[in-house]
Amino acid sequence: MKLKQPAGFANLLHGNDFPHTNFRIIFLLILTFLRAENVGASSIAPRALSIAELTTRSDVVALGTVSSVASDWNLNRTAIETRIDLNVEEILKGSVDDGKISFHQLGGIAGEIASSVGEAASFEEGERVAVFLLKNNRDRLQLVGSFQGKFSVQRRPEGEMAVRRIPGVSKPLDQFPLDNFKLQVQEAIT
């Protein structure tokens, strides 16, 4: 069986008409960067979701410590997903079984293949977090508003703070004293 010659743009990249491998790699990198800028510009909300908005959109709001972070292929092997397990310290909205909760997000590393989603929050084992979660159409929990649904809980001289960051940006998007944060969630529920 003879394979068909790619047509159009695919031929340009993979055919004999484009012989310089280094040029091909540079061209693909430029396309990747242009695409990444488009995604970043169009998909990040023009303003941060408020705690009230996050609470309203959530099925579960929980405070706890990340017990594990594991990535693998989905069942169809079409995407890599990361599962985050949380030992729950306090439920602010909704309910959980056995004081534990698991949620998923796109991206991660499976074997030698890495997949990255620009708006995905990062999690580390042992990290204390507050999360806003909703059930997706597969009845699995995921963060509300991608990274916007995750607040790291940090101890500071002035007390515990709930801090939200845009992935890759060191300056906090916003931060609240933890007691004030919990109060805002409660006010949004009532």
C-alpha cells in the first residue's frame, strides 16, 4: 500500500519541497509561540472571578492538604490528565466521603510524554489549598475557572492567607486572610 503524499500546508512541512530540517523546526516553534499567545490572550478571563462567583459555580468548596498528584492517559488515550487527591480539613460547601476528595485537570506527564495547559493550576504533595470544584459532564470534579479555583494557604507573620496566582506569574492575583476568605464563601452560600 502506497501512502498518499500530504497536501497543502502538510506537504510544505513534511514534503521534499522543504528540505532544511532546522528551518522546519524553527518554523514550527514560531507557529507554536503564535498559537500560545492566541490561546493566552483569548482564554484568560478579562477579570478574576470573585470568591462569590467561584462559590456560586461550585458544587464543592474544600480546604485541605494535597496527598498525591498523579498523571496518566485518559481511557481513550487522547489526552493526559492529572488526578489530585486532597485530605479534607474543612468543607465550606457541598459534601465529601471519608474526608478525602479527588479532582482532575488536563495536562501532566505520562511516561516520556508531557502535556501542558496554560491555565492549569499546579499542585504539590503536602501543599495546603482551598479549592472550588464542580462536577463535569462525566460526573468528575474539576476546578472552577481552571487556575482561578485554587488558592494556596500560606502562613505569614500576619496570619494564614489564601493566595491565588496566575500560572507562571510570581505576583499574587489576589490574597485574603483565611478567616475573611471563609467568611466570603459563607456569605455567597446564604
